Amino acid sequence: FANACTGAEGYKTAELTAQAVAKEVKINADNVIVCSTGIIGQPIPRDVLLSHIPELAAGLSKDGNEKARAAIMTTDTHYKECAVQTQIGGKTVTIGAMCKGSGMIHINMGTMLCFVTTDCDISAGMLDAALREVVPLTYNCVSVDGDTSTNDTITIMANGQAGNARIESKSDDWKNFVQALHALSQAMAKKIAADGEGASRLVECLVTGAKDDASARVLAKEVIGSNLVKAAMFGRDANCGRVLCAMGYSGADFNPDKTTVSFLSKEGAARYFDDPAADLFAGAESIEVVRDGVGLSFDEEKATRILGREAVQILVQLQEGSGSAKAWGCDLTYDYVKINGDYRS
């Protein structure tokens, strides 16, 4: 249940949930973050929810991640969890994340619930600044179906137990923290895209040589968000026109006569992965389908093989400058329609 469009009673349910959790774990209710997702416009069965909070609180454990990551799944078919470590001031700092998200996923995080924790000693202001630095480059570069939602949340919490000198400014330590948070968030963004509703493959769009990073990001996000591109990926169809069309209506400034498009994939690269540093396209097999704005003749059998793998990259090379960006999505399959056609049944 999304607990959205449920009026005053929905708000009361959220308040009572926070109070019940606070009582069990002995904190202030203002420090409880209430998140929910599911069917919009239907009230949560409040009594059922509240009656199980003592049981859930009693089961809290440092080893409880597997139950937690499964509990937040809705139409997800695979859990989404990751952690990275970095050195800050001679201390090992860990950042971990747990997400759910499979459908109604588009540029503004929807429907994504993401919980990030760290033992870094960092002020609330610098923690907020780090998150705001990273989200536009990672979670907001994912599109499964072009739909956002009423229920989109990312939260980051720090307990300061790593023992590093407290980060209170945009120092080198802060930059190290942001770099680690970016690596974690990019891995999580890929996991969300890979598990799009009904998806059979992860699709990444890499744009290089753009006028600037912002232009590259607009182009990559438009390509990855195109339903026609998604359908072509499902059909293993190396249709360069779908890519060029999406780029054209993106509004980004680029010269189509200096545009090259290729498709890449690597044998054995899986769309579900555990290592956040995994490079799914290192040493990938590639096929060029457009050079300097002109479609090329190419080996259709090779193209079909490349597009048939679990992780596919659309590489767009421009000649405008040094800007680059990535965005992530998935193919559009028959199963997506089946899942959403029966969502409430």
C-alpha cells in the first residue's frame, strides 16, 4: 500500500506508525522515517501493521539485512543491496545501501525507496550536500517505463562510529566520501534498471564528446527513456534510427553529422552483479551502426548476438567537446504489460 491519496486517515496511519516504532526502539517519533509503496488510493490495514511492530523491533539485528531487503520488495524480482568502503583520515569508512524499485521508475527516482547508511562521522549539512551531489548523476539517470510515482524516497543516515575526524566542510575528506557514495549509488542505479518490470536485459547509454556533461546527460537519459529504443532492445534490433530520433527530440545541442553510434556487450556479463566496481563492458564486443550521422551496413547476425546478452551498452560518440554521461534502463517486454495490467488483482 502506497498510503498516498488516503487523506487524513493516511496521515494518521503514518503518525501512529512512527510513534509505535519510536516506543519500541526508545527514540523520539520525529526520528522515525516512514516509507511505503504499493497501490495508490487504498488505505493501509492499520491494525495489522501496528500489531506487528513489536515483533519487528524484537527481531532487529546487525544480520537482519537479508530479511529487510526482501521485505521491501514489491514487483521486484531481485534484491538490491550493496556496500563500499573508503579510507578517510586513516580510518575505514563503510557506506551501504538497500533499495526497492522495479516499475514506475523514471528520472525523478519514482517509485524508488532507497536507504543508505554509513559509519562516517560527518555533519548533517555535509551529508545532505553529498547526497545532493550524487543523486542527479545516478538514481536520477534511471528509466524503466517513463513513469514516476507518489512514493519516492532516498534517505541517508550516519552514526559517526568510524572514528574519522568529523567532516564539516567540503574538504578532501568530503570529496573522498562523495566519490565512494557515487560508486555505491551508480551500482544501485544499475541494479534498479536491471530489475525493471518484465525486463530481460540492462541497457546503458554512454554519451561522450558532448558540449558539456549536462548536455551528455540529457541525451543519455532521453535515449534510455525512449519506448522505441526499449522495444528495439527487446527485439535485438540494432535500429540506429530509434537512438538518433530520441537524441533529436531531447533538446540538447549536438551536430548529427558528427555523431557515431555503436552497440556493445560482453559474453558472460550478467545484469545482476554483486561487485559495485564491476565493469560490465570492459573488453566488450562492439558493432558500429552510424558514423558521422550516416547509417552503416553491418553484420546483422553479429548485432543480434550483441543485443541478445544480459547487459547492453549504447555508445554515442559526439565531437562537440569533453562532456560525458551515463544513463541506465532496460528493454520493454510483453511481461511489463502483463505485470501492470494485473497490478491490483
